Amino acid sequence: MKKVILFFLLTWVIYLSASQLEDIYQQVIDRYSAVTSYEAVLNQENYWSDIDRAKTASGKIYYNSDSLFVSYLPPDEQELFVHGNTVIMHDKKSGQAIYMDKGDFFIRPVEIIKAYWQDSEKRFLPSQNNETRLLLNKDMEEIVISLNNGLITSVLISDENSNSVKYMFSQEKINGKLPENIFIPAFPKDTNIIDNRLNGE
């Protein structure tokens, strides 16, 4: 009898956990669905296990309903533009700008959680700094998402080879006025343009 009771208790706990996870996910989706403009400080950490190299970068991220812009501070001095189905990576030091198809390129916080949520194994992690933390496992990747008041404050993505990238968002400004022409590339005249888009447009 005790085993039966224990079984039902465990089943109930699992059900509650799954229900709470879905509720949190829906809260995040609802929160970002009301976002018409977004601005935040972006800190990024990359790690490549095969060469045991780590790299950090920081800058600002801006986006609205159809465009995104990331500007990395020195020493990186790189820019990332996303408009429609086109991604542009501009490296000021090399004087080169590369145009690519967007494909499965995700950097908006809500796009990342949407992409990994379906068909993933999910569970809560111990909270840190009063933030809710979720662990998602999907397709040999592990994703740790930290949330605060419905906003994603960090995303850590690791693969089976221990390569990882972590995005951290802070000082968010929601639905504020963005700098004028922030999404329009303005390259120096001598910039080398490389167009790798399949459609070339």
C-alpha cells in the first residue's frame, strides 16, 4: 500500500512540476509578445573545448518587430544586423561585411527559448539571485535559462563536446524609443562586402 501511495505522490509531483514549467513558459511568451522594442546590455561568453579557449564580449542589443542590431564594444568592434531573412556580420577591424541567410539563427532571448522548448526534457534548477532557472535538454544540447519577472536574463547553451555560449542580458528597456536608424548599416566606403546569401538579395 505504501508503494502505491508513493507512486501516486511521485506522479503528482511530476505533474505539478510539468504544469509549473508550462505556466512559466507561457508567462515568458506573453511577456515578450507585448514587446515592441527592446534594448539591453549584452555580455557574451564563448568556450571552445577542442582548443581550450574562452572569449568574452560585451555590447548592446536592440530589436523591434522585424529587425535586430548588436554592437560589440572594443576590442571586438563588431556589428550584427538581422533584418528579415538576412544576417549581416560587420567586422570593423578587417573592414569586411558578410551577408548571410538567417536560417536557424537565434539571438533574441524569446526566440532561443521557443526554439528549444518543444520536444525537450525540462526541469527546474536551484534558483540563484532570486531568479528562476530552467534546464532544457534537446538534440545533444543542454540549455540553462535564467528568468526574472518574465524576462530572460541569461541563456547558456552547451553541446555534447562541452563547447558553450552564454548570453547575459541586463539593464533592459522595454518599449522605449530606440536610437534613430539603428538598424540601417552604415559601412565605411572601403568595406569589403561578401554576399553569401543563396538568393543574393
